[in-house]
Amino acid sequence: MKNADAHKPLDAALAASVLPYLGGRSFETAFADFERDGYIVFENLLSDTDIARVRDALKPYFDLQRPGRNDFEGLKSNREYALLSKGDVFAELAIHPLALAFAEYDMGKSCILSAFLAIQLHPGETVQPWHCDDDHCRLGRPRPPFQLSAFWTIDETTEENGATEVIPGSHLWDQTMGNDLLNSNAFEQREIGDINIDPAPRADAIKVTMPAGSLMLAKGTLYHRGGANKSDSTRLILTPQYSPGWVRPLENMILSTPPEIAADLPQRARELIGYSIHPPFMGYADGEHPKKTLDRQMAGK
């Protein structure tokens, strides 16, 4: 299944720039593998210099040691959001030709960046619940994906340090199969902090181990989860996530309404232009409710 704007020929310049990363395959062959499995891996794309730039840009934020706020974010993890505002290297990764080619071909040329965050797992972090990244769209399966997620490994990801686990082919599941998986998560049966208990093991799951500087691309409908970190070191990845261009309001009212006017609007009017959250967390700003961002902006005037 595909989006209405998908599978249009890539621009010539983008098509040419992606060829060196395909290991002799055509783009069409690589994308067919992606369509079949729901994910694809490209190893050793980033240089040591690139990786060092990422670490340097994130260090001031990770030094604040802000843990995740729930079991999904990870109580022994650090998450940093709004990465385009936190270093030039992140814009370079967002438009890397390999990620952009798959995003444009799967989502359409007008695709947009829906999220871009860093996830650092500390030793002792537990396994995430199974989920797919576009579940927030609340549409029945099977259906086209409404997101494409990229996973850049800044640390090597291993079976011990929490490599992302995927269920190949699960992007094609129907609603019943998806619901059965989500119901199996059973996280209420696990003691928080117990890395040795997996509430929902799957014989058909694969731990995607990758060297530092590698890239995994996954369809938004693919079921996956972050693994438990049973090592004695951290595991850092970056994940820019792309959506079709139509997944936004007709008018960008947050930009067209100055903050000082938005702050004085009736609460419901302010919510209607985007200062609100669609459950579970759609519409956040730097990981928080957008009204908190607005309040800080107004307090600084």
C-alpha cells in the first residue's frame, strides 16, 4: 500500500547522489527490499568527524541529565528534541540524500520533518513497549504508512546495549494482528527497572545491530521497540522522522499569529491554532506542551 504522492521519480540530482550508498544495487531494488521487510539498513555512512560533531552538539543538553518522564521515553534515558535548533550537523543529517530519497519516494516530494530527536539509553534501561511510529494517526490497518523513521547510530548498537528490535513484515499486518501485539506488551506486570524481564518476547523479532555511523530506515507502520541496555555504557541514536506533506494545517497559524497575540487569545482559540496536544503527544515543542514554550517566550519579553 502506498500514499497518493508516493513512488514518483526522484529528482535527477537526488537520484544520482544516492547511488554511491547502494552497494551496486539500483534504488528500485533497494526500495523493493524496504517495501518487503518494512525496514532497511545501510552501514558505516558517517565519519568519525560527523559522529564527534553530534556528540559535541548534544553534550550541553545531556549534561543536564534530564531523564525520560515515563516508561516509553525511558526512565534511564535522556531524550533531546528540536535538534535542528541545537547544531548545524542535525540539518545535514535531516537532508542526507539516502534518508531523503527514501522519504520522498515513500511520502512524496512535499514530505516534511515530523520530529527529530536524540535518544541516549543508560545502563539498566528497560525494553520499550512494542509500537509503530505513526500509530497516532488512529486509522485502521492495513494502510499506507504516514511516517518514515530514520535511525542514525552514533554509538554502535549491540544485543547488549539496547539495539532497536523490529518485526520484519509487520508493516503489512492487519488491525487484529496489531492489536494482539499491543495487548501483549503487559507492562503493568513488570517491575520498573527490571532489565531481565521481557513482557512481550517475540520469536520473529530481530535485533538490528549496527556499527556507529549507520542508518536504519523504517516504515511508520513497522512494529519495533528499543531494547534493554544490559551493558555498562550508553547507547545513542538520532531519529529524524518524515511525514507526507499534507499532514499539517492548511495555514501555518502558529507562524502567522505572533506569539504576543497568541498569548492573549481565549484558551480554546489558542488550542485551535496549534498550542495543544493530540494524545499521546502530537504537537509537542522541544518535548513539552507548546503552551509552556509560549509562556517562556512571553516571560522573556
